[in-house]
Amino acid sequence: MKDRLAAALRGSRADYSEIRLERTWSSAVSFRGRRLESATVSEDQGGFVRALNKGCGWGIASFTSLDALPAMVARANELSRAVRLDEPILLADTVPQTADAALDLDGDVRGISLAEKKRLLEAYNGAMLAVSDAVVDTQASYRDEVSEVWYANSEGTVLSLRCPEVVVSGTATARRNGAIEKGLESVGLRKGWRSVHGLAERFRTAAERAVSLLDAPRVKGGAYPVILDNELAGVFIHEAFGHLSEADFVYENPQARAMMTLGRRFGKPVLNVGDNGAAPGLRGTLPFDDEGTPTQDTPLIKEGILVGRLHSRETAAKLGERPTGNARAISFRHPPIVRMTNTYIAPGAGGTFADLIADIELGVYACGAFGGQTMLENFSFTAAWGHMIRDGRVAELVKDVVLAGNLFQTLDRIDRIAGDFRWNQMGGGCGKGGQFPLPVTEGAPHVRIEQALVGGDV
Amino acid sequence: MIDRLLDAARGRVDGADALWRREERTSVAFESGRLKAAGVTEEAGVNLRVLAGGRTGVAGTTAAAPDVAALVERARASAELGERLDLVFPPPSSSPLPLVSTYSDAAADASLDALIQMGRGLVERLEREGCQVNVALEREVSETAVGNTAGARGRYRSTAVAVSADVIRIAADDVLMVYDQHLGAALPEAADLDALVRSIEERLEPALTVVAPPDGLLPVVFTPTGLAAVLLPLEQALSGKTVIQGSSPLGDSVGVAVFDVRLSITDDPLAPQRPRSRPIDDEAVPSRTTSLVERGVVRQFVYDLETAARAGTRSTGHARRGIFGKPQIAYTNLVVGDHPVTVGARHAAPLLGGGLIAGMTDGLIVDDLIGVGQGNVIGGTFSHPVALAYRVQRGEITGRVKDAAVAGNTYDLLKRIGGFGSDGRWLGSRWSPSVLLEGISVARR
């Protein structure tokens, strides 16, 4: 395969060319209620070429027929030359890399029959259904893959990578007297078959929560001290802050750059945030990004001050900063764009969860995430469930906990961070620019916001 | 390819259907007013479903010259695990497939330069001091073939041209983004591009002034974009999949007047020049128009072959399938409005508020909300912060509101509709005007 890449690159007439070829073997099983929805094995393959010429823009070609590679190399060059630019696109220098990386397959999923995968998922699905008659519906899915990627560019980088992934997810829907509630569980790992056993208890707990929420009151809307659990704090930092730290948001936009000036205070000194594509064993972890730049741990907020951002080679060159290994593509069908990897709030010195809530008379403990969306500086997050905090203790279960607010105000109101850091190893992924789902991980300890708006009955 | 695959399946399985699709996309993207990239995508693949021993299985591949025997075997292996299902592949239609225009030679033949010129023209018209303009154009040409072992066959070509533009203004920590798109099977004409520019200007100008949000139970005009939050629960509830699962709140409501007598919702795969229109669905069921809600009465849910078999009814022709995985239910073109809905050939003139605000003492126009689709959608209750909304006072738009949230329940709100706007338009694959709803809970933050 590398010979094919080298030959195709030699045939390129562009100033800069890069080629990515992929082959992905995957299998998937899904249940809806007691019924098996599908059990399939798929093989997907294709290639991606990107070319750049002086005074011109990017020419991009993607294709499923690998025989078309030489023609697509020529096509990308033509497309690049059709795009005339006054201000050239520059790429920050990187050291050419040569590596063959093969991550541990951890029990090669290709050697396990679909029937065995079905039995595993059936057990987890059954654990949700067995909780109560009120569990009227479930969705459970298992997906695994082994992907092989070959990458080479005209500067001498030649890489190959083989990596596994496995995701098991379940949703339990509980219904009684017209009320409908859901419980979610999801495990996503850059590992294989050996790592997805023994999870029945977690799926049972998710279904039990859906049933408990049926009788739980809606949270009363208003401003409260709010504690985010590890999962929601991770989702929050990814959605509300992480996307603004992607340099493609600011590199062409002077006003955005002013808003995200390095050195600006974003929070109290307790707040430390970063993105670490090199953290071992996580879904967002890879040795190199999709431009062949090695991944790294990039500090974004240090003691409350904005200190960094995430880059591709193009955004780094434009801003005179260094590439961070954050140019990623979900597949050969897309160009690499600036993305997060494993984004985290670092553990703080605020003590334990109990210490965080000790002096809260009335507050909300927001747990898990049904979803989150940010529109630039405004965000909305739906917690999977919540508890009231009364007189320093966790009190009754509440539902419909929606956190909404302004990013800058909210980050600044984070006043205490616990030491109980954890990575949330979930399925799903991040979406941006039509590329979804990109495997990422988020991590955080329990985080206290001194005051935040909780929607519910507004 | 379809015939070869079905021939290979005959004898080894009890029946099969297959879809082959080839797509070519050409795209150009202007970032902050500058053309930065041009791209092409070529993709082809085939999806096969087999029925073996009363169970179904699927397999797909993007390989250029797939081993058909191996593909059939993979689908058969997948079927071994499947549930029992009385799936019947539809025989060839006794009448010819409906005629629907889905292809435009001008769109298919448009040169890269023509797309670049169109984009550059839009950028020039949208550029203004202190704002960033992004424009993207994508032209897709596709060919689809579908067939089954009962002898049904269908084949058609489609084109789609998508033009999207957004204007972003950042002033200190205030970020304003106004977005719109034009989507059609044909190349947009000058009038379509005018409408796109005017729609963005209409919403940008009044947004430059920020005013305090109101508070309380208020009338709200949802623009065609803003309406997504209100309609999403219905889209889920009218799917045969949620109905057979028992999770649709409308499951027992066929023939029941659930909504305001003026509300009608139709799914129309035969709408001319729409990218999701088609003569036949992805399971070889001929396309026809389906009335889902008529004058407030629930009429019909949408089904594909599998959900129809489970529900003991007929497919409504709503199967959509990709190269991988099995067919799923999907709407084609949803037409929402005041009965009888008249879909114009092109956009009505953009009019923020849809002509519905004249009598409004105090209220909002909601164009975009944050977090639509999160949480427990199907129950109909929603609560979202606004992304782009305007305050209306004494019949006039007074400015943009920030830091406000709107909440309500779709099923309650659509029982009484305050009015339909005169600004009906296509937004992707949905046609609707603005809709005035009373008694929306609006909260200040």
C-alpha cells in the first residue's frame, strides 16, 4: 500500500500533496425492545487526496474506488489551481514523520462471530428490560471496528496506523400515565472484544434511573449553585469552551481573535483546561493527526488565563503558533479540520464532592448528559438527571434539569474544583462542519458553579 | 449491478432486494469571504437485503467490483441472527412509476467556474463592515437503481444544488450569526439568490440592536427555521417505528382531531425539483403523496416494508437506505401549513414575522433555538434558550433579544394556532410558513 502511495505522490504536479487511504472492517448489532434490529458486517474503503499550489487554494478529492488514485491526484491538483488566492495558504513547518503504529487489538473483533456479539448485547438489553414493567422500550447497540490507515505527504511523511474501537450503548424508555423518561448508558473504548464484558450492572442502573425519574418532580427553574458531575462537566468544557479554542474559529476573523486573545482571563485561578491527544488508551487518542503531526497535551486555560488553542498546520501558520496535532477527519470522505481529541478540566484542590456541597444550603447536582449545544457564546445542556442539594447534602431526585447560560459568565463562576478526576469513556462523538461522529473523550472532576441558571418550569 | 446481485441471490436465499447508488459531489467553500478550497467526491456502493428462513439480513460494500457471491453470503449470515418477519417484497407496479422531475441538466453540467462565480457574487452582496461572510456551494449528481427478486425495478437520476451563506458579527463578547440556505434540484436562479440575500439582510439589520427580553406567557411567531423545535416531536410521533414501539403519543389517534383544524402536514415525494423527491423508494415501493395530518386530524403514519409488516399494514414508500445497514423510515418532503397548503414554485418574498406581528402588543419572533433535539423530544415538551430571536412591541420589531428561553408543549400549542404567515418556503426538505402560537412561556435570564 505504501508503494502505491509513494508512486501516486511521485505523479503529483502540485507543490504540496497528501494522500490518505483507509480500510475499515466493522460489525454492528442493535436491539429495539426485545427485537433484534440488525446484525451486520461491513467493509468500507476509500481514499482522500489534498493538493496545494502557491497562490492557490486547496484542491480536494475523495473516492471509493482505489483504482482511481492516480486520476484523483491529478484532479486535486487541477481543483487547487482553479482556486486563485491573493493571500497564500501557508502550512506551519513540521518534522516529517515515518512510523508504523499498530495499537493493541485487545481481542480482535474480526475473530468473534456476530452470534457472540448478539448474545453479549442481548444480555445488556435484557438487563434494562428486566428492571420493571414500566420500561416499555429499549434501544441497545454494539459496534466495533478495526481500521487501517495509510498516510503520506510530499514532504516525506509516511505513516500507517491500525487501531480498534468498540462502543456499546443503551437507552431505556420508561412510561407511566403519559409520562416518558429515559436512561442512557454508553461505553466507548479504543479497545477490542476483551474490554466490553461485565457491564450489565451499568445498563441496569440506567434503566432503574429512567423508572425513578417517572415519579421525580421537575426541577424548579431559577438560579442556583450547581455542581456538575464528572460527565456533565466534561461535556460542558468540550461544548461550551472547547469549540471556541479551535483555531479555525478565530484565524480568519479579527473580532473572534480579539474575543479569544491569549492572556485573557477566562476563569478563576482554580480553572485549568487542556486537550490531550496523546493520553494513553482513549477514543480521542492517536499518535498522529490526519496531517501527520504528532499529537500532544495542549494547555488551553492555565490558572484561569487563556494560554493556548488547537491548530492544524494552516491555522498555526496563519497565527504564528505551533501545530498541536488537532487536524482530524472522520474518514476519507472528508478533509481534516481543527478538532478536539481528549478535552479535560484538570483536577483541582477543592477536595472531595462532599467538600464541594458542604456549604450549599439550596443547590442543584446536575448529572450525566442527554445532550449539549453551544451557539458561540451561549450554551444549553440537558442533564440526564439531577438531585437537589439541601443543607450540604444530596436530596431528592429531580428531572428536566437544563443548564443554559453565557459561556464567559459561567466559566468565571466556577469557584471550586474537586480532585476526583475521571475520563468519560463513552460512545457517540463530536460533530462539526458536517463531520460526525468523531471519536473524542472528555474528562473532568466534580465542578462547582457558584451560580447558574437552571431551566425546568420557566 | 442490481440484476447481477439479485441473480446471485436467487436460489441461495428466499428473496432479496438491493439498492445501488453512485454520487458525485462538487463543492466550493468561501471562508471569511475568500475562496479557500474546491473539492470533488465520488462514491458508489451497493446495499443488499436478503430473506432467508423467514429472517432478514443485510450487507453493503463500497468495493468497485464487489464479489457478489460473498456479499450474498454475508447478508445470509446476518439473516441467521434475525428475528422472524413476514416481509413481502413488492411486485412490479401495475401502473408506470409516477413522473417526477428530479434532474436538471444545467445543474449537472454546471462548471466549477460557474459555481465559483455564483459564490463570489453572493459574498460580494453579503459583505459589510465588521462582519465575516462564509458561503458554500455543493452540487450533487446521483444515480440510483433499486430492485427485488419479485421483479420490481426502478432507476432514476437526481441533482441537488445547495447554496448556504452565513454572516457573523462579533462585537466584544456578543456573537451574532445569521444563516440561510437554498436547496433545489436545479441551479438557483437570480430570484432565488435575491431571496437568499434578502432573507439574511431581513434578519441581520434588526438584530444589530439588542433589547431586553419580555417575560411571561406571550405570543410567539416561529419562523420556518424556528419551527423545527415545535415540529420535531410530531416528526417522531408520526413515524411508524415509534408507533409500533408504543412510544408515540399519537399511536391511538388516527381519525382523531388532535390539532387546530387548520393544520395539515403532508409528505410529498413527488414535489417537482426537490432533491428528496423520487419516483420509487429505496425498497422499490412506488412513491405517492401521503397525508399525515389533515385539518387537524391524524390520518396516517409513515412506514417502510419492515415496520409495515410488523404493524400489519402497507408500506407508505418511506424507506431510505444507505450503503451500510438496513433501510430506515425517513420523510421525503414535509409540507406543513394552513389547509389546503399551496406550495409555491419558489420562495415567497422573505418577510421576518410572516405578516403575523401587526396585532402583537408584546411578543417574540423566534428564528433559531439552542439545543433542539436534546432530551425527551417525543413527549412534546421543549425548553430552549434562544439563538436568534426578536422582540415585537406594538406590532413593530424593536430588536434582538439575548438571554431568553422559550418553553412549551407542542401538543398543547398546536391545538390553537394564531395564524400562518405569508412567507411559506422550502427549508431543506420541509416547506412551511411562519406560524404564530399563543401562550409560549418566555423567561428572561
